[in-house]
Amino acid sequence: MSAQKVREVVRQIQGLPAAHAQAALTAVPRKSARYVVKTLKSAIANAENNHSAKLKDLVVLEAVAQTGMTLKRFTPKARGSAGPILKRRCHVKIVVSDKPQH
């Protein structure tokens, strides 16, 4: 999925408490929201397991979608030429913390 499509969803959860962000993403009817909520759940689980943080204290500090590798494919076109197909990918990064950001 292209980073542009994912960025529209990711912008909605920046600065929200983690529980509210998770609830907000389940209401978004986009395919990219499913990927972002999966990444958010992973970030929450990592914070709880590795840093003994509680879900009610966690806040989404940073949520970004950056461009990844693009697969290049070609489809046949008229008169023997080829038309490019770009299969775009992205990297989703979500940072959650229990400390307020100043």
C-alpha cells in the first residue's frame, strides 16, 4: 500500500491516548486502518511487556508512514510497448510512551 494512503489514517491518531487511538482506528473504513491498528497493537504489547507500562497511561507520541521499496512490473501495451506498474510499499512507525512529551 502506498505511504500516501496510510498517512491519511496515521495523522488521525497522533497525540491520542493509545486506547482512544485503537478505538478510533476500528471505526475507520479503510484498508490501511487495519494495518495501522495491527502496528499499534504491536507497539502497545511491546510497551507493556518490555517496559511494564499500563495501557491507560500510554500515549501515541509519533505515528509516521514512510515510503518503502517499490516493485516495478510491466504490462503489455499497444504496438509492442510496455507500460509500467508501480507496486508501492511503506513502513509504518508508531511510538507510544507513558511519559508526557514537552
